[in-house]
Amino acid sequence: MDARELSQFYKSPIGQRARHILLGRLRQVWPDTKGLRLLGYGFTIPYLPMFLSEAERCIAVSPAEMGVVAWPRDRRLTTLAEDDQLPFPDAFFDRVLVVHGLEEAQSLRVLLRQLWRVLAPEGKLLVVAPNRASLWAQVERSPFAKGRPFSRAELDKLLKDALFEPEDWRRALYSPPLKNRVLVGNGRGWERFGGRFFSGLGGVHVVEARKSLYAPAAPAVLPQPALAKVLKPLGTE
């Protein structure tokens, strides 16, 4: 989906419900971003206003093929960038939020290494990515059904391979992506019920990962001792 389609989705009742639920999850993970430099990658404009008034700096970057929506109205804090060339110096941001950013990336490893590069040594990455086991990753009207979904194991390995250490795992969007307001309501009841009884079926993973400065050490593979061949003298048993 391009930026215009995503913008239209978030203006729809389903999109507004999804945004409201996800904002609650994001605030649980990042209760205070006062004085921090924050980068949003993908399509994060529906979520960044929550942090704009408290963060020291807040910038939204969209993949070049997605396009960009001007934001906010009184100034421009959005730009386009290639996955492998984020236009920022090393260790510039304290927090990086990724929404609609991993699903259609040309090279996930290259993108994550760029995000690692621009993140400060004590920085945190917060990723919202579609859950492979959910309806939100299957129903065509959902933007989380575009591109690749992820299982928890896949996302965990992807982050660790890019030198991020996942520390906080959550899921959200348990309500089905339906237009029927009578059935779905505001989604809060679904969140409580689904989180308690069907935690693996949430529409998206919400995972916070810490930037790691060291690659995990692979277990050493020790050579097997050579087996000595014992020869018995002829005529012996």
C-alpha cells in the first residue's frame, strides 16, 4: 500500500479503531519520551503525534516506493529515503518506531542494519509487525495483509541477526477487521478477551528491542577426538 491508501485506511472506522488500540500499546511500552530524539519509519504519521509534544525531535521517514504525506500542518517533519541509505548520522536517535515498515522492505537485513546504525548505543527499537497467525494478516482490507507477515520466532531471529535484543513482547488487534460496529464495538472487549484466552492470535506483534553492541557468540564446535583403531594379533580372540 502506498501512503495515500494507508492514510485513507486510518480515516476509516476500522483504521481509527486499530490506531486507538495500537496507541494504547505503544504508550504502555514508551510511557515517557520527554527530551528524546524519535524516528518513525514506515507509515508512522498516525502514531507520532502522541510523542510530538514531548520528544526533543520527532521525524517520520517513509520508504521511497511508499510515498509520503505532509505532516504536521504547521511544519514539515516527513521525508523519503531508501532502505539502505537513511539520511541521518550514526547514533542520532534515542528511539525508533517502525509501523508498516518491515512487510514490504526489499532487504530486511539491510534496513534493520540502517536502523541500528542511526540508533544511539542505549537506544530502543519498537516494531509493529503483522502476526502470521491472525486474521489481520489474511483479510485484504487490512494493510497488515500486504507483504510478509511474521511469526514470533521469525521476528525474534530477524532482530537478533541485526544486533537487536528483543526485551518486551506484546500483541494487539484481537478484534476481527470487520466494518460491523455492532459486532466489533470499540475493540476494547476483544482486546481483553483475546489477550487473556487467545494471546497468540493478535493481529500484530508489538516488540521492543534494545540495540546490542556485540554479536551473540556462537557455541564453539570442538573437533571430535580421533578414534584409535586397535588391532588384535593374529590368532587371538
